[in-house]
Amino acid sequence: MASSGGSHRAVHLLVVSGPDSPELSVLQQLPAGVHVVGVGRSLDDFQALTQQQWESVNVMLNCGVGKNAGKRDDIRALWPKLPNLVWMHSASAGLEHLLFPELVEGPVTLTNAKGVYSHSLAEYALTACNWFAKDLPRLRRQQAASQWEPYDVEELRGRTMGIIGYGDIGQACGRLAKAFRMRVIALRRRTELSAAEREAGVVEKIYPPDQLNQLMAESDYVVMATPHTPATHRMVGAAALACMRPHGVFVNVGRGKCVDEAALVEALKSGHIRGAALDVFEEEPLPPSSPLWGLDNVLLSPHCADRTKEFQFESLAFFVDNMARFLGGQELANVCDKRGGY
């Protein structure tokens, strides 16, 4: 976390979002002393602002979903007009579609919504594990054919979940896996456990990034929960996938570009691994020509595993809480490493 740089008596907030975003109603809960200068998606939407108003802006909020989302090019076009901006908050967790050189190299503090989406992604990951453990597609086929054919199912209890990226999302997956009495191992740069992690007793062992293949070989279910950065680009490739167990399942709730998708398709086609559950892809939307659509051992979702009815409202509620810290000169939560990309 980082300090907001001293207490602020007044905040002039620019909101980059479509004005019809329903979650903007949460901003009514902003503390006293916050003035919303304008709401819009592009420079054209802010044409009525005077130079004095532009210069007054010290905080920017980027939020919205789909057509209401503020885009990188729009924010970059606004940047030269904001000489006194000190803090920008993104209502999403990923940064790869947001960062640009002026933001990365400049002094503006960037925060994000890390943690808001973690539990829903963890639920998806465990659902995906059960999808394969209980062979749910078989149940649907038998129901459609009016077939009564009992078969053996697998428990998650006693199986090993290997989590690549043991940040907030990875830890949420670990907690749910532990509730299913799974064994949890993980991979991240910092291998020592914090006092809180030791007390929680969720993860048994943490591997460093250069031991990815060992984690893959030891896991029955591999959950990818990393952001996309230069260091994580296609970090799971053919060599890592070759280390997976024949009954292994690969689940990706992180970013699609962290995986060599062609190598994953080959592992799935050849039957080297049992299956995959994918909420994210190298290219989104997933092209109709992708072979992933036609694979029976793949569970696909269109990057919506965290898209609950509440997720944007909860994200802005986090911003409101962070604004109270900013006004009080306290440390901001979720300060991003702009150069690291997370």
C-alpha cells in the first residue's frame, strides 16, 4: 500500500465511464469533500469542461462494463489535460488493457479492484473441478437419452490442487479447495509463507516460478490465477503441460495469454490431459475458428466467471472506501506496480 500523500480537503473527481452505468449510483456514498467534475467515456463527452475544471481534477475513476467501459485510448487522450492528477483508480483487476507509457512512467498512483472478484472466480474453479470429477457431461448425455447407467464418480477430497499465482484469486481458490479437503500447493515469486498464511493452514507448499514443471507434475487440478505481464506471457507452454498427469485438469481464471493456447489444444486433442475449463483466452472474443469450441473435454465460458449482478457495485464500494483513506491522508489499498503490470 502507498500513502495518498497527505490529507486532502477537497477532491475533484473525473469519472471515465458511460453515464448510464447503473453502478454509478454507489458514488452517492462518497464522503463529503468529493466533487464529481464530470462523467463520460471520451474527450468529446467532456467538451463542456473549462480549463480551470480540468486543472482541478486530482482523482480519476475508470469503470463501466462493455459499451460503458472507459478504454485505454480514451484515458490516454484525456491525460494531457490533467496536470494535477495524483490518483487513478481502475474498477477492474487486470491492467493489461489499461496501461500506457505516460501512466506507467509518471507519478500518478494507480489502484485497482483486486480482491473484489476473487470469490466468484474461486467458485468457478471448484465448479470446474467437480465438472470433471463427477463427469457432469455424461449425466446430461444419459438424461437426454433416457439412460439409467450408474457409474463411479471421483471425489475432490484428497486430490491435489496446484495454483499458479497465489495472489488474492489464488488464495480464494485455495480456501475453497481446502473446504473440499483437497491438498493445496501453489507457485509464486515469494516462497515463504506469511504468519497469516501459516495460521490459515491452507497451502502446504509454495514453489518458485522456476519449478513450474514440478507443480504441474504433482497436481491433479491446476488452476491458473495470474495476471498477464511480460513475466507470465505464455508461462504455461508445451513443456509444462507435458508434465501434467494423464487425468489432470487445467483451469484458467487468470489471463488467456499466460498459456500457449496451441500447446493446450494439442494436449487436449491427444488426450495427454483429461480436460480444461477456460474462462479466458489468448484472443477475446474467442474466434469461431478456434478448435477449442469443438473439444468435448473443454468447458468454455466467455470471460464471465466473475460477472455477478453485484460485481461492479462491489467494486465501486471498494473505491468509496479507498476515497475515505485518500481524504484522510492514509495509505491507499491495492496500489499497483505499474511497471510490473499488476
